Amino acid sequence: MKNFTFKINENNYSVKIVSHENNTIDLEVNGTSYSVKLKEEIKTLKTPTLVRKPSKAVPMEPIKVSPSSSSKTKITAPIPGIILSLNVKVGDTIKENDALLVLEAMKMENSIVSEKSGVVTAIHVKVGQQVLQGEVMIELE
């Protein structure tokens, strides 16, 4: 069945499990046969079968980013994820509800849109980059 090598007090022991029935294990240690009776029965674990209902895809609402009170608006990641695409570049003028980028989080694509009109002054992320929640991605003025 299985072979093991044990090192006890600087001595090597080659152990081969020959058979296992109920609480008795037949094994060979360095060629000598032994029959070992276990105190407790080995419980076999049963792998549970996970049954799920098929998921129904629900269209995602774009995530809106609230503007801050200062003249510069910082667009931060609402959740950790990976940047899939950037829809703006520095200098672009955007309007309210314009898509800024797509953020993949938990295998779902989230469109990040702006709730404020303005001009893109800085982009701190690139496509393929992983971002943490709260990390500044885009700055608007």
C-alpha cells in the first residue's frame, strides 16, 4: 500500500503498510512483519457533495463615486480588485455618470463612474494593476 521511512535516534526504519482491515494493520519494518491492532477505529471522512442552484446573472449597477468637498476629487477603489480597462486619460473632460474605468473584483466587472463633472488631472493606476480598497486611482479637478 504505502511506504514510509522514519528516522528514530539516528536509526533509519523502512516501514511498508501491507494491509489495513478494521482496526488491524499489517506492516513490515525493515523486512520484519508485524500486525498492529489500533486502540480506536480510524474514521473515514466522507467528502461532502456541494449542491447549488444555478445562479441567475443579474446586471450590475455601476458603482458611483461620491465627490469630496475640496476642489480636487479623488476617485478611490471601493473594493480590492484588478484594473481591467481605463476609459479616460489625463486632460480628458468628463461629465457626471461617465465611465472612468472597469474594476474586476471577485470575478465581477464593476464600472466605476463619476458623480461629478471635471477634468482628469492624474491617473495613478494602469491596466492589470491590483488595487486595495481606498487606494486613489484617478484625480479630477
